[in-house]
Amino acid sequence: MTGLALISVSIERIEALRRRFGGRFAERWFTAPERAYCEPRRQAGQHYAARLAAKLAARRLLGPVRLGDIEVVRDDAGAPALRLHGGAAVSAQGKRLHVSLSHDGGVAVALVVGEAE
């Protein structure tokens, strides 16, 4: 599973889903720590969009795993990182994933690079 995946997500689409489904949207796709990070932010939708892009990019490299098993966290330096649970952790055994997030112009993007350990 070496390779890379680049995914973009419309911030407005995420905002529309948040308006339509309220907290159920975030509860379905994001862990409690991810929600705790995004919700207090003034533009929470862009942070959710970037995290969703990272989850989708990681899943593209790992195969069919639950998005809830992929968590975007921050390392000690504040940089984004991925924490894998359940089936995602099993699929990633012996592999390392690196993630980069960005958002601008109404779009959030995530690049996930996979390498063998």
C-alpha cells in the first residue's frame, strides 16, 4: 500500500449537510475528539470538510474500511496525523500514513501518502 491519494471536498456541501442533519451528520462520520476540535471553530464546516477529505483519501489507500475507523488528530507539534482503529488499523498493518490538510476558495483538500514501514 504505497501510494498517495488526493481528495477535495466542497465546504458549502458540508455546511449544507450540517444544516440539514444537524448533529447527526457529525456524529455519524466523526469521532468525539474530532467533533470537539471542529465545533467550537468559527468556520467549523471547513474543518469538517478537511477531515472528511483526509478520511476519504486514507480509505482510498486502505481499501473498504469504515470512515469512523479513521480519525484525524494533531501530533505534539500541532500537525495533522491519522489515528486508525478497527478495520482501518488492520488494513494498515506494516504501513505508515502521512496526511496534509488545506482549505481555500470554498474547497478543503487532503493528501494522504502511504509507505511501507
